Amino acid sequence: MKVYSASSPIDLSGLRVAIVHYWFVGRAGGEKVVEALAKIFPQADLFTLVADPVKLAPELRNHKLHTSFLQKIPGAIRFHRHFLFLQPIALEQFDLSGYDLVISSESGPAKGVITSPQTCHICYCHSPMRYIWDMYPQYVRTMNPVVKIVFSVVAHYLRQWDLASASRVDYFLANSNFVALRIRKFYCKKSTVIHPPVQMPVDPLQTIQEDHYLAVGRLVDYKRFDLAVLACTQLSRKLHVVGDGPQYKSLRRIAGPTIEFHGNLNDNELHKEFAHCRALLFPGEEDFGMVPVEAQSFGKPVIAYGRGGSLETIRGLNSGDYAPEVPTGIFFSEQSVASLSAAILQFESNASRFDAHQIREHAQKFSVEVFQGRMKEFVMSAVQEFRSRAGAPKAFIQGKKQDTSFF
């Protein structure tokens, strides 16, 4: 029987681990982070509000999955966002008392779980809930009067709970410096930045280039695909739009003949789009933004709005912070058609300044391997410090619950 003290090196494989993710109803950036965490902790159990088993990644199907009572409500998987007022209660019903380490993956509510004093809780924060914090005014502007009143009441309650639940976290991780600032603003907490993992292509770099631009993501208002569609329409430039969402019909209405909509694509089809495009257009403000890194991993430049996480993942030709001989993209300063159009023209007149191999090398900084290495190092340090600071048990016997008396 293996016994070690609070001062012993941490054996990650011997920890009882729970990973809490807000919901598994698709496979976006948050889910890819959980997949990378699950590889670090193959022994981990998964906890989530609701899950669609069909959408669960193969890498996660070997892990024990716990869902909340919301899973039993008809329509909860499809309309999970409409159950916002019940989500805090649902999270607090999970029994996590038997775990040494809890890692919550936070964007929707996830960090609000209740853990024991002997459990180290690390929150990997993709973003504080934007619809109740900094983007609250934008969300309520689009609501009808009745929904606006109801949501305002719910949002007020959620802010209080969200702030209270932040105090349950022992260590915060942020997916970008941009998010770290928001954690400091809304939760008054310090955080460590570990950028999320992006799967790098395994094939040798193919410098294929066709004459179209690319825009990828869920077609929602704040991602501003309308700017890309209108700019390419006015400039008569070809644009491939990959993704689906509530803005699909309105984008089709404003699109000219040079715009093609491809809907959702599988990984192989999406990789082909990245490999063949001229450059990626990224007109939204994101907390981190995996799509620009994915494009760069194929050696493609990114034309991005110069706010948010893009400033951490793209070396701008027009940025004074980087040497102009190694740019990976171009920033535009205003979310307007004119500003994006000017950036496209600037890119075209400086196309020879962008080197596909240097762009891909830059993207390697955000690989899955880099993420996992930094996570392992952080977790070992955090658990060690937590046990020392909190007052660890005199002896911890791996794989078996022990007496919780303290020094």
C-alpha cells in the first residue's frame, strides 16, 4: 500500500479526479480542453449538466459520466440554455466528496460545484459568463420586453451566485490574458494563463493556395460574420463560410455571388478548407479563439479584429510589438466593413511578407503537447501547495479514503 505525505511529490495517476464541464452537446473549444485533460487523467470521472451521448467525443466515452437532474427533463439537451435558472441548483447536487482533485471547465456555469475541504478545486476558465457580465447589455437589447424582464431577474440572481461560487475555487486558470483580466474584474481573483490546446496537423505542410478567403465558426451575432460577408461582397472577393447558427439566413440575404456557405464540416473537410484558403477572416472579439490558431497551424495568415485573444495568438504585420519580418496576420482596428476591407487590401499588397513555415512554427506554441505539459506542471504544484497550505492529512493512502485528521 503506497503511503506518502503532504510534502511528497504528487503522483497524478494516484489522484481521484473529477472533471466538471458545463455541458456536452457539441464539440467546440471547451470540449477539446476536456478531451486534453482526460488524456492527462485517464482515471477521471466526468460531471456535466446535460450530455448528448451521440456528440460525446470517442476520447471521453471510456470515462464514467455523471449528468444532473436536468438530463431527465424533456428537451433539456436541446434547450439547455433555457434552464439557466436551474443550473446552479443542479451543479450543487453533485457529490464530489470522494475526490482529491476537481477541475471545472467554466464558460457556462461549472465552477459552482461543492467540494470538501480536502479537495483541491482548480477552475479552467474559458470565460466568465459573458451574457450576465460584460455582454449583458448586448444580449438584453435583442430580447422582447417580456423575455427581457424575466432574464434581467434571473441574471441578477446568477451574478450573485456566480460571484459566490468563485470563492469555492482554490486556483483559477485562464485561457488567455484577456480572460485573466475579466476574472480579476468580476471575481477579484488572480489567475494563471495556460492557453487552450489546438490539435496541430500531422501531415507535412502543403502550401496550397486558392483564391478564396475563409471564415469559420458558429454563425452568431457577436462573431460578426456579417463584416466578412459584406467586405468580400463589396471587394468581389471569394469567401467560404463554414459553420451554422441563428445568423445563417440573415447572412445569406446580404451575401453577394462571391460568397459560398458550406455549413458544418467534419474535421477532414475543415482541414482541407484551412489548407486551401488564402487567409482566414476573423472579425469577432473572442476570449481566446482557437480558429485563428488552427488556420496558422496550416501556415495560413489571419486577418483579425485587434481585440481580445487574437492579440495573444497572432503576430500582426501592423503591430509594433513584433518584428515586421515574421508576421502571421494583420489586425484591423474597428468592427466595420471599411476597416476590414482596408485590412484585406493591405494583406494582398503585402502577401509576400507572410511565410507559411514561420506561421506554422508560431502555431506550435499552442499545441496539445504544450498544453498538457503546462497543465501537469501546474496541477502538481497546485495540489502540493494546497495540501501544505490547507493542512494535509498525516498520511494519504493512494486509492483509499483515510482519516481526515490534520497536523
